[in-house]
Amino acid sequence: MNATLSRTGRTGLGVAAVVLLLAGCSDIERVLNRGGDTPCSEYVKQDQDTKRVTITKFIKEQTKDDHEPAGTVVDTTIISVDLLCGTQRNADTPIKKADVAGIFITK
């Protein structure tokens, strides 16, 4: 029985460690995310959650404000950057420099 508890205890610790690692992934992603320096080629491949993290960080960089921007501001910025990055002639353009001119002229 002692060996069973030991094995169960180790399994429980392993599960707890995985849960803690997964819970911390979003924090790690926020730190490693490049925000406005993210190239359009990378941005367009991100899932919606990662785009939200990228755009939120980008807005905070632009406004120099650490407060969370309003959800509507994030949503409209995602739509704008999706459109601009989806049509940039130079896929390496960082999202902070994506603009209408980049649709027609390689930057």
C-alpha cells in the first residue's frame, strides 16, 4: 500500500506541475510576445487569442499605458491590422508599420 501511495503521490505532483505550467503559458506568451514589432507574416498565422495578446501589447506600446485597453479598441485594432497585414507586399513589415501605402509599395 505504501508503494501505491507513493506512485499516486508522484502522479498527483506530476499533474499539478503540468497544470501550473499550462496556467503560466499565457503569462510567458505575454512576456515573449513582440507586440508592434511582430512581422505581418507571423501575425497572420496567429490564432485569435495570440492576436489579442499581440494587439493588446501593441496598443500599450503606442499609448505608453500599462492599463488594459478597452475591448472595443482591441477588437477594432485587430480588424485593422488583419486587413493591413493581409495585403502588405512585404510580409516582414512589423504590424506597427503596416499601413495602406504598404499594400501598393514594398516597404
